[in-house]
Amino acid sequence: MGFLSWIIVGALAGWIGSKITGNDASMGGFANVVVGIIGAIIGGWVMSIIGKSGVNGFNLYSVLVAILGSVILLSIVNKVKKK
């Protein structure tokens, strides 16, 4: 996956993940991209643990994996912020 694909998937996954976790109002576009890219890494790791493939190109499956990782990341951040 190329650099531009990571940016697009990251932005989309970060934005959807922030909507799901209720963080959208406090995040900007750059934060969505960063959360989405880190979420793709986390999602790929989680999927490899259960025996599936991670992010493997610019497709719907990769976006869903990245969204899963973004939700995990933002949930952890929310729990840490509340303490």
C-alpha cells in the first residue's frame, strides 16, 4: 500500500473510529489520520492473533481492520484520560 493509500485509509478509519467512540468533536483532521494509521497497525496485529490477515491493500476489508484498531486505540485513550 502506498503512502497516499495509508493517508486515505487512515483518515477514513480515524474519522469513523472517532465517531464510534464519541471523540469526533475533540479531534481534527490530522489527528484522525494519525489515529487511523496507528489503528491500522493495531487492527492488523489483532487480526493476526486470531489467524486472519491484516491491512493488505486499499479495500473495504483493510478499512474495517483499521476502524477496529482505531476504536481499540481511542477506547484505551478515553479510559486513560478519565483517570
